[in-house]
Amino acid sequence: MTAGIMLVLMGLMSSQIGSNNVMESVKVTPIIEIVEIPSEFSVFRQVDCDKYVNVFGIHIFASPTTPEAKLSHATGVLAQYLDNDEDGVPDNMLVLSHLVSRNVFIIMPGTEVEMEQLEMDLIAEAGYRYGQGLYGEETKPDFLVDGKINAPDGGYYDGALEEILHPITQHGYANAYPEVFGEEQGSVLAKCMDAARGGYFEQVPKGGPKSGYPAEAWYHYTDETCDYGCMVTEYIYWALTSILGTQDFPGRHEALKVEWELNTRERVRTGDAAVYELLTDPQYKFPTKAPDGNYKPSAFPVTVVPIIPITDED
């Protein structure tokens, strides 16, 4: 990591300032470099992070205990979720605008214990409220290599595929298309989830044959700390990654069925046709290929990302 590399990267991210002195847009490129944390993100140094990567305007911070190989893998997964055809241009600019406008970030401590010790209140007080944790220990670059899943058992999975997707759907899609992907009752996605859970439930239901859910449910998440919006976030993750094929390997169906029964593309297509149609609708530009972290853009254009005024507090 050199100062020269950092200055090049931040130069490409220079903001466009309007006459009212409010940031109107930022310029992003597919160039990805691991650098020292820039001075404007000093609060992340205070919580013991030492590495930084900017991926199309999304920030990733990592601690000294997170290996650079795992950080590099996570940045590649993020880049491929945003630029799935790898042409160097983000696929859905509206979604990216909402993410960049919220200063969405991913923070990567080495372990879950380390994550629990981070002073996240300090980060929030500095204005960074739209974050997602990803532990180095749950990041597994060897999970998907050259299109092949390498899992010793049904419980093995690359946490980057889940945790990096969460902010994209929660802060990106849900705000870009609130009536469709909003994480509240009544959105198209929420209606799909209500059908998948066998009804509308603000909290985890009790008494049903499937972890408290009705017999007809195929999605039966039981974490009582997860509210309705959180349930939507988890639901779209299960559905999309199953469509992309990353949940389809020996032992995985048995490992997941207590929570999610449709672990393959075909099972989603036939068992949850509504969400399958929604997530494969080309107008929303969801990824069609599972990220493996090996991001190789075919070109390196500069893309201008409009900044959107933010009014939500979630």
C-alpha cells in the first residue's frame, strides 16, 4: 500500500460540487486497490481498521487481523454484484446512486468476537449509519472457483456472498424501488415473502409445524431479533443466491431446510414462481452469474454517479 496508489484512487473519486455547495455526483471507476485508510475516514482508524478499498463508491474497511487475500476477495464479490457483466460499468445506476448517497460501507474485522468489540456507535456518530459487518473468518475465497463449488459439507459457505448482498438490497434496491423491493408490508417483494412464510407475521409465529410457521411455508426464519424488514432482507438473499446456484451442492438442502427449503434455481422457479419472476426480471438488473470474487473488468471507464438527497433514517 502506497500513498501514490491512494492519491490516484481518491482522485478518480473526486466529487462534483454544484453552486449550492452540495455534492451532486461522484466519479467512479472499476479500479480496485487496497490502500491505507484516507484521512477523511479517520473514524475507522479509531476503531482499529487499517485497510480501505473503494468499489464503485462503496467503502470497505478491514482490520489488521483480516488477511488481504480475504479483503481482496470481498471487494471482488462486491464489484461483481454491482457489475455482473464485468464491462466496467455498474449495471443498475439507480441502485448504486442510493448506495453511494448513503455512504454505504462494509467493515471487515477478523473474527466475530472482534466485531462485537468494535465501537460502532463512534462510527454512527461520525455520520456513517448504513454499514454491514463481514468477518474475515467467514469469508471463504475457496468456496467458488472457476464456476465450481468446493464445499466439504452442507454447512460450508462463503459469508461474503451473503453479507455483501444485504446492503445492496436493503439500502439500494429497497430505496430505488420502494413499491417493489421495499422492506415493509405491501411491497411486491414483501408479498412474496408473506406467501413464502405462510402468512403475514410481524414476529416469528408460534405453534405451526415448521419452526412455528404454517405447514405451507417454505421460508421459516426463526431469529426473534430479526424484525419484518430484516426478514425481507434474509428472504431476498436466500431466493437470489439459490437462483444463482450458490446454495446448490451436496448436503446443502438438508442443512438449510429448517430455514429455507428452495435451495436451487429450479426449486425457486417451481416453488416460489413470484419471487423467481421478480428477481429474474431484466429491468431490475440483478446479477445473473454468481460472484466468485475474481473481478476482471473488460474496460476501465469513468462513471458519474448522481447523489440523491437522503431522508430515511433506517
